Amino acid sequence: MKRLKTFSKKQPLPEEPSWKPRVLSLQAIVVAIVGLMLAALQLAVGVTETVRQLDGIRSEAMYRATTGLDLLSAIPARNAVNGGDNADAKAVLESLHSIADIYTRNHPGETIRVEVGDGADGQPAATDGDSATWGDSDLSVRRAFVLDDGATPVSGSFSARVDLGGDYAVWRKTIRDRAQLAAFIVLSVLMLAVILMRVTVVSPLERLSRLTRRLAAGELVEVPEPADRAREICELSEALVVFRNNLAQKNALEAANVVALRKLEWTTGNLDMALRSMTQGLALFDAQHRLLLVNERFLEIFDLSEQAFGAKLTAQDVEDLIAGQIAATHDATGHSVGGELFGRHLSRLFTQAEPVSGEETFGDWIISFTHVVTGEGGWVTTVEDVTERRAQEARLAYLSRFDALTGLPNRTQFNDRLALDLSWAADNGIKLAAIGLDLNKFKEINDQRGHSAGDAVLVAIGRRLDGAAQDGEFVGRIGGDEYCALKKFRSQTEVAEFIGRLERCFNDPIRVEENDISVGVSIGVAIYPDDAVDAEQLFNNADLAKYRAKRSVTQNVCFYEAEMDEASRERRAMARDLWDALDRDEFHLTYQVQKNIRSRETIGYEALIRWTHPTRGAVPPDAFIPIAEECGAILPIGRWVLKRACADAVAWSDDLRVAVNLSPVQIANDDIVKLVHETLLETGLTPQRLELEITESTIIGDKAHALHVLRQLKALGITVALDDFGTGYSSLDTLNSFPFDKIKIDRSFLAEAEVKDDSRAIVKAVVALGRSLDVPVLAEGVETAGQLSILEEEGCEEAQGFLFGRPARLTGDEVSATAERSA
């Protein structure tokens, strides 16, 4: 069926004039017609009177004309009766002419003439009867006669002309004018009648016809109300209005149906999609317990086929199918339990008239269900297989209290256990030892052997610690390479024995991928109530003791002492002061000369930072630099050192280099390359005169990033030196990773080179390595002539140390003077 066209708005017809002007126009037309008809009637009366007047004039004129003609006509008639001859005829004619002249003279306005002829010679021929000719101002009457003289008849005619006078012409013109006016009036009446018919009948009908065609085409146009139309047209218009309204209602209903259908299709589609996408199975039952709807997930959960649900099923049928499937796939008791998904719980549902939910377990299978009553007396059952979810929840619950890698209790469980043990110790008057354990050099194991090896070490240590713990004792892993332990005790012997068991866990190496890895441990111990009475403070104190053990060379177990807390506070205070030291201008640079061993020429200076604190005085670099690296102050401090050293070196001789140490924290910062480049541009120092020194630990941390940064720095044209070579975990691997421009031998090897052959052998090997790589070697810490002699014998090229000069604050002139003396 063709769908009618609908519009969001009604389509109005062209604007009609107001009904009042239209009515006035019709009234004017009617009045004009009536007036014209009255004028025509009056004109007809006038014309009738004028015609009567003209008839009188014409009758009188005809009488006058025929009277003269009758007088003349009597003479030929008498002659014919007397049987006259030709001579008599001539006499008669003469007599006729005389009489005619006399008559004409005696009757003004009238003229009578006698004409004779037979017609052959051009004379008028005789005719029977009178012929009258009316002119505009006269009347002419002709009458024929014949004179028979017995031999040749003479024929002729009498003509009489009567002057009608001026009134005749006026009346005749009046009739003609009034006839024209009458014709105009008739035409006007006809035209007005046509207009009236057009306005009152034809136009409305045409408009209604157009409306009908548009309405028939489905166009909802507005039907105007009739103003002063005929009853039939009004009825037709009203019928169209009804038709239009019905059509509008029909279109509205169809549009509403279309919208409703689309909504229904959309809702149905979404419902179907929602049912297919649901993680829950859904089954809908009516009040008679008949199954109305089931989604795919319901079938999947119970491993049922669609064919099994092809026929009309009841809730009992569904229960039986589910129970049978459970019995077949999960356990032997599934049938009886399966029915409980509906029967036992539905009785509660209809009794309480509120949703019923719960879970049923079938062996290792857990099903969550919900029953909800519908408005028609049926119910909706939703089921969900929550077996995996419950397993995940159990896993998350486990992970919230246990370490995922080692399986030991984590920090959360440790804190709970610590609070519980503290309360128990307080109630029972015993002591509690909080113990922190930290693996030594575990970062190097991760960096050199990989994270998988590091994880294997952590797991093995965790297994050993767990095996060492006895009843009432607690061990756990609190993150990274840190472990913890708790021990309730009454005598110091008990805690010492427990710590001994923990230490022995680290005695034997750990086998990882056919490699034996030895791991050391630092242990810190804090005792309740001697060292602290609350949990947080107690373990913080154990941490302080652990860090003391980590820094100690002789012992790996430290018990908390009060001065440890003071040292911790001192480190925090120093960190705060470091952030303010730059603003207070407390730093300055000293320079230690570097010499060519063979020529004793000065080749450059190493910039060394010094800190003069207003209350602490001179603070050694090894005391504040580690703290600056920990708190992040090393970044602004390192920026200041680089800029100041480059600015000072600009004033030196062009052949002298300046060496600046870079911290691992600076290398890890993404802005270091940009900082070096900007510093060279700002100070004007040529890149070849800047030497940056880095330690092996800088590369070990994040090798890929560190090497990428070093390559960018070297691309600027600067020199990169490997500082403290030989003290790292794998010095040769580090040297092989990057083409360094210089190797610096650590001072610790040179300090014992005069007395220990091993140390001298190391110096010799490093120098030989540099020679083979064509890389110059610089020895640090040269303090005696004997050490210098060893370096000369081994072929070392460069050196620095107290033997050549202590670090000092130098001006440009002093540097130049020193260089001249060395030359």
C-alpha cells in the first residue's frame, strides 16, 4: 500500500484575502448588477416612448407623401378609363408636371416629381405599388403609373419626398444611442454575472478541486473555512475539512505506528543483543510456569542444546534438564541439588513477593541465581556461572595478604600480624622483635643476570626463610628485596637463635640456570617495648638498624640504638639544607691538576665541588653527594657545577681540558644532553675541552638508556671518561659497551700497588688494556714518588693526585701560571 506523504508542518494555501473584503466585493457586484438592470429598464421605457414618437412622425410623413401621390395618380387613371390616345397622353403628362409643381410650392417640406420612361432609354420603369425609402431626415415614396394612348403606352413614376424635420433626426439618434447603451448594459450585466459566478461558484470549486487532488496525494494542506459561499460549497468545504482531518489523523497514526514500529524494532534488536551479550543466563516463565524465553547464555551455562528447548516447556521440565546435565557433568548428587534452583527458592519467591537470590555449589561448580516476580504473575530467573569469579576473588583475597612471587605473607598481613603480636605481647608481658632483612647487591644480580634470575633468587630465599620459621614465628616479604620477621620471646637467647636461623638461610649459594649465586643479607632488629611501643615506630627503628648493618663492613646484624634515629634525622636535615645551599651560595669549585706523566705537562683540571655549611662547616663530598642523589638535589647542583666549570675553563689556555663528574641521577634525566649543549653555547667553551666522567654504576642501572645518552653526548664532540674503573660488578663488560675516550684507574688499586703485587698487577692490566684499545689511562690518587714510578714503568700516560697538587680554588691567571711552571 502506498504510504501517504506526511509533513512535519501543515502546508498552507496561498494567502487568501480576508473574508470581509471578499463579501464587500460580492455585494458591490450584486448592487452593480441591480443598478444596471434598473437602468436598462428605465432605458427600455425611454426607447419605447421615443419609438412611439418616431412612429407618429413617420405615419404623418407617409400620409403627406401618399396624399400628393394619390392626387397625381387619379389623372392617369381617368385617362385610361376614357381610352385616350397618344395626344391625350402627352397632355396628361404636362398636366401632371404642372400639378406636381403646384403641389410642391403649396406644401413646404414636400417635393413631388413625375418621371416618364420605359426603362430602355434609361428612364424609370413602371412598377406596381409604392416603394418608400427612409433617409436620416426625409422620406421618399415612389409610385409607378402607365398612360395607355392606344398605340404606345407611356410608363413613369411619381416620387414624393417629405422632409421629416430636425426632431426626427434627434429621436432617431436617441434611439441609436439608447440601443448602444442598452447593449453595453446587457454586456455589463452578463460580465458581472460571469464574475459573480466565477467568484461565488467556479473559483471555490476550483480551489476545492485543487485541495481534493492534494489531499488525495496525501498532502496535508489546510482547508480554509468558507466565508459567504453557497450552502452546497460550504458543505463540500466542510466535507474536505473532515476528510483532511481524517487524513491527518490517519497520517499521524501511521507515523506513530512507524515510530512505534521502529522503536519496537530498535528495542527488540537491542533486547536481542542484550540477551545475547549478557554474561548471565536468563529464562522467563509465565504464571502457569511455562517457559516463554531463554537466552543463549542460559543454554551455554548448563551445556544444553537449542533443540531441547524447541517445544513448550514448563519450569519443571527445565529443572529436570538442568539437573540431568549437572548430574552428568559435575557430581552424582546434581539432580537433587539442581531442582533447588527453582522449586525450593521459588516457594520463597511467591511467599515473600520479593526477589530471591543465592548461590548453589555443584562439586567445583558455583552457580549464582536470582528469581524476580513479573507483573503478570510469572517470574524471571537469571543464572551466572561464578566459578571463575569466585576463584579470582579468592586469588585477589590471597594476593591482598600474600606475595605473588614467593607466597610469603605481604606487607598488609605483616602489619596486621605486627599489631596483633604487639597487643598479645602487651597483654602477656613478653617482648617482640621486629626484624627487617635486605639482600645485599641484589640490584647487580638483576642487572647482570636478568630479572628472571633475580626472581628465582627471591623465591629461593623466601622458601628458605619460610622453612626456618617455627610455630609462633612470622616471616614475610614486604617488597623488592626486603623481607621481614616477627618473634615473640622472653629471653634474649630466643631471639638470637631465631636470627641465627634466618642468617643461615643465606649461607649457601643459590643455583640458578646452572650458576651459583651467593647472596648476602643485612638484618636490623628493634625490640618491643625497649625501642618502641607502637607498630609503625617499631618497624621504622628496625629499618634504621638494617641500614646501619648495610653500611657496616664488619657486621650484617644490627640492633636498634637511639643514635640511629639521630643519624636519620641528621640525613633529613642535610637533605633540606642541600636544597637551600645553592640559593645561599654555599657551594664552590676546586680544581685538581691532571698531568702527563712523561712530560709533566698540565693537560687539564678536574672540577671538584665543595660545600661550606654555615653551622656544619666544610662538609665532605662523600657525606652530602649520596644524600643529594637520594633527595633529588643533585640535579640543580650538577647543573650549577657544569655551568660554573665551563665558565671558568673559558679563561684558561685553549689546550687545557676541564673534567666534570656526572651522577647516575643526571644521566637518567632526559634533559642532560640539552643541558650540556646549552652550557657549551652559553659559555663559549669548545666541546673538545670538556670531559665528562661517569662511573660504572651509571651504566649498570639502565644500560640501554645510559648508552643512548652517552652516544648523544659524544656526538656533541666532548670527551667521555670511565671513572673508578675496576670497582664495578663487570668492568670489562662496561668498557666493551661504549667507546670511552679515557679510562681512570681507581685510587684504591694504586694505594696498595707499592706493597701488594695483586694491586700492581691490576694497574698493569688496566694500562695494557687501555693501550690495546688505544684509549689513554689516567691514574687517580698519586701521592708518592713510588706510585708515580710504578705508573711510569707500566707505561701509564696521565695521573692526578696530591703529589702534583691538592684541589684548590683557582683563577684563570693561576691556572696559566701553573701551566707555565709545569712546562
